[in-house]
Amino acid sequence: YMPMVPEAVFAMLACARIGAIHSVVFGGFAAHNLALRIDDAQPKLLVCADAGMRSGKVIRYKPLVDAALAEAKNPPPHVLVMHRGLDADMPHTPGRDIDYAEASVAFADAEVPVVWRESNEPSY
């Protein structure tokens, strides 16, 4: 649940760098369908935004993500949340939810080695 913002591209490129498989899910998914995708993928991390905009309306993503994680049999241990300031009442789960801006500052100088994969290995 990430609008098409630069941070979405950063997350996809970060997955490619560390050899992780990523699956992009845009805001049209219902919580139940997201839960099914989570159970299929068994991710280590879910990246989302607090909300997006569609036709001038704020679409709150984080509550949908929380509902999907509550329903999923194999929810990821962490959710990286990009807070765009669109949802002032965004719920936060301590110990699970990580603020994207804070993590970006904390790991700004981190050097992450490339994990090389064969061209026939999945990335998406």
C-alpha cells in the first residue's frame, strides 16, 4: 500500500540490491486480499504509506494494512511506514511499526553489499 512516490521506487531498488523478492500492491486491494497475498509471500517486512490521494480524497492505507495483518496467518514482524501527513489519526503498533523518515536518518550512511542473483531467479 504505497502511492507512486520516490520512496516506493527506493524500496523496490533496495529489495533488488539485497536479493529480496518484492511484490507491489497498490491501494485498491481490500484488507482480506492483502492478507491472502501476505500469507502467500510470507514477507519479512511490509512497506506502506499512511495514506494516499485519489480524486482529491484521502485514502487511509495503514488501517487496511493493520486489518490485513490481523487476518494474515503469517504477518511480517515489521511494517515500515512512510508517514505523508495525510492521516493525522494513523494507528501505530509499537515494536512492529517503523517510521520511514527515522529509519532513513538512522541508516543514511549504511553500506549494504549487493547480493548477486542469477538472471532467472525471481525478484518480483
